[in-house]
Amino acid sequence: MKILIVNPGSTSTKMGLYDGEAAVFEHTLRHKVEELSPFASISDQYDFRKQIIASELESRGIALDDIAGVVGMGGLLSPLAGGTYLVNDAMVADLRSSKYGEHASNLGGLIARALADEIGVPSYIVDPVVVDEMEDVFRISGHPEIKRRSIFHALNQKATARNFCTEHGKKYNEVNLVVVHMGGGISVSLHSKGRAIDTNNALGGCGPFTPERSGGLPSFDLIDLCFSGKYTHKEVKSMLVGKGGMSAYFNTNSMMDIENMAATDPKVKLVMDAMALQISKYIAEMSVGVCGKLDAILLTGGIAHAKPITDEITRRIGFIAPVHIYPGEDEISALAGGARRVLTGEEEARIYQG
């Protein structure tokens, strides 16, 4: 059972081919600025991206008629439950029009559908960032004009949770887990009985600070900053997302650099320890949602490679539940897994309503 995977990013197109659970190949096509500059919008890149994928397959001697299904990275859509979704006409319409926002990942479902239609096989997306399974009690913020929102690394978190369950003979829909994705953004989520019932807004809301995001800041101080006259609306948002966190403190978002600096500079180590502390506090906060009855705490993402950080987090929250570490983020494998579960009948494909 061969599955083709398409994962468009802002300056790259990742792709792969899986035969069952085995990777036939994974490859990243990098795009130079001059290649993308002729396109006025991301949606205008559709033909360009589709053609380079077709060319890559041809160069590898891979025929489309050998493929059982095509899966793409999920884009910005209406909030939906987690799972594998068939790319239907309603989804195509919302992705083409960028109804819920424009992002390179919107091309994932569109290209998957086009390639799959050529050979008469189904196309899918899996656990996009708009997955929203929050229970209503967790949406309350403290003011009726502001609701807590679910924006998190759903694909990697759910794939990591399933990997843990497979390894330990458990079922995802029977366990309580806190899963932490640690990368450029950090999301801390409570997974209970197969659903992410609580999470921080990992893009521009609450949560720990990250290599490039400020996380939750003291409200009055942030208000004063906004009305100080020093910064524009756009500049303040950039301070929160893109130029916040470690980038604001040390002018780098590379955790490898930060880790090396911390080895000799106590000030850098202090801030790195503070990030680990904030992550730990949010893990503890999430555990309260199930009265502390957790089966495990899972640390994943690129920063999970950093042993000083995972050790510090484990030291602080190991009393709550066992900690398991899954370094990195394997989106291609996670996408293939979602499609494979549907094609083998383990799960039913969900239908997007828009």
C-alpha cells in the first residue's frame, strides 16, 4: 500500500512515499526567493508546486498508478475535530479561496486532491493546526469578549500520543496525557480519551515563552507598551511572535546556540532554565484538568533534543506522571500514518463540512 505525502511550507515543499509503514523516500525541495517572487499570493504557487512534485516523482521513476492514496498537510480551515479528512469539494473551495486565511499548507490538500484525481484514488489531510477539541469550560478566559482558542501542533502531538500508546500497549482513546511540542512555538495540551480537551494558543496567546515567541506576558505592562507610542500595532505583534522569547533576549532563535552559550554564561542559563520552568508550570496546569490523573507526560519537537531542558522539565514535573521524550517532529510519517489508518479500515475518514 503506497501512500504519497505532500507537505508545502513557506520556502520548501516536503514530500515522501511510504509503502505500508516503511518509507520509500523522503525529500525536501527548497525554493529560493527568486523562484517564489513572481507569485503575488501563495495560491498562485499551485501550478509551480504541483509541477515540481510531479518532476521529482518522474526523476525517481515513480508512477502515480502505483499509489493507493495521496495525503497533504492540512491548511487553514474551519475549526474541526482531530482525525483524517477526505479532501472533498467543500474543503477545496475553502482552501482555494483562503476563506480562513492564507498559508502555504493550504496547497497541501489542493495538490493532494489533484494528483489523486488523476489516478482515481482518495486524497486526505490529517490533524491540521485548526483542530479544536477543547471542552467549553476551558474556553472561558475571564472576559466575555475574549475566548481562549485552540491553536496547537495537532499533527505532531497526536502522532506522538499514538506512538506512546503503541509502545506501551495502551489505546489513545483510553488514556490521559499531557503532550508538549517544543519548537519555534511551544504548545502544551491535555489529551483525554482521544481528544485534546485543553491547550494553550501556541501562536499568539498564552503559554511559555519560546525561541521566538513571548508567550503570556503581564497584562498591564503589555497594555502600557501598546499605548506607549513607541511601537506600531505590527511591531508589537512582531515582539510577541517572531522577535520575542530567546530571540529578544539573545538575538537568536537557535536553541543549539542558546544551549552552547548557557554552558559558559550564567545569564543565558538563567533564561533557559526559566523557559523550562514555564513549560513545567503549564504542564502542571494542564494536569489539573483531569485532577492530576495522568498516564504520562510526553515531550516532543526539536527542543526535545536539548537534554538540559528535558532534564530540568523532568526534574520539576516528574512527580505528576512518568515523562517520555520523543525528540523531533516527523510530519511526513505522521501524515502517512493518518492516511494508512483510513486505507486499512482502522479509522473512518472524516467529512469536512466547512
